[in-house]
Amino acid sequence: MWLIVGIMLAVVSALFGLVGRDVWLLFWAGIVIAVFGLARFLFTLVLSRIPYVQCTPRNVKIQTPFMPVVFSYKRIENTRPNNVHDVFPPQKQKGERKKMLETLWGETAIVVDLKGYPMSKSLLRTVLGPYLLTPKGTGFVFLVKDWMALSRQLADYQEQWRTRTSVSAAQRVRQ
């Protein structure tokens, strides 16, 4: 949006600048706004390609542009597929958020209910944004291309973790 506003301001100012010299300041302000808009657009475009969710034998990693968020399978209470429409109801969304979610409401997301967040909820909301955290309760909402594969990976690794921890607990009891 800022890119378009800056370009329009620069073009209009340049047209007025041809008539008189008093609006060249507006022209340069338009150029600065256009450059800012272009930089913000490119920054957003690059950052949107970086995030991912990765299941490992020890934990789940959410890679964000600024920092990874890692949580153990011990924190997971439940995983379930859910329609984005049900997680973020349309009647509770407003303005730009509603427009953004309209294209996603038919998609399926994986909701991971947690016993607790790995760090403060306010920090997570700042780093991850409002749509990666469940609006009700404690958990994450993962909207990925192949939700079935993520669901299987979460279930498999969680089962491996349970097996490992139960075996190690049994070994400690024997000692």
C-alpha cells in the first residue's frame, strides 16, 4: 500500500513540479515513501518464505524469521485437524483480518493443544502473529500444505517420545 501511495505522490508532485518549483519537496517525499513501501513489500515477501514447522525426535520446531520456537512432545495434550473457519469464526473477524482469512476458511489446519506455552504468550503473539496461536485455550494452529503428513509426523514422534520416556522410567525403577 505504501508503495502505491508513494509512487502516486511522487508522480503528482513531479507533474506539479513541472509547473512550479514549490512542490519538489513533495516529489522527494513521494520518492522516500515509495522506497519505504518497496522495501517493506520485499521484506514481507522474503519473510513469508522463511517460516516452517519441523517435527524432530526430541521436539517440534517452529522456525520464524526472527527466532525459532521449540517445544517438547511432553507439552502436547492433543492434536486434531480442524477447519480454519471453525478456529477463526468469520463473525469474530474484522476488517483486513477478515479479508485475509476469507481465502483460508475452507482449508484444514492442525490444531495442537498444549499444557503450556514454551514462552510467554505475549512474546509468542508478537513473534508469531495472531493466527498461529489458538484463540481459545493454549495451543498452536498450523496451516500447512499437507496437513495429513504433519498430523502423522506429530502422532508418530509423540508415540516414539512416549515409548522412550516409559522405557527410561522403567529402567530407573529397576535401578
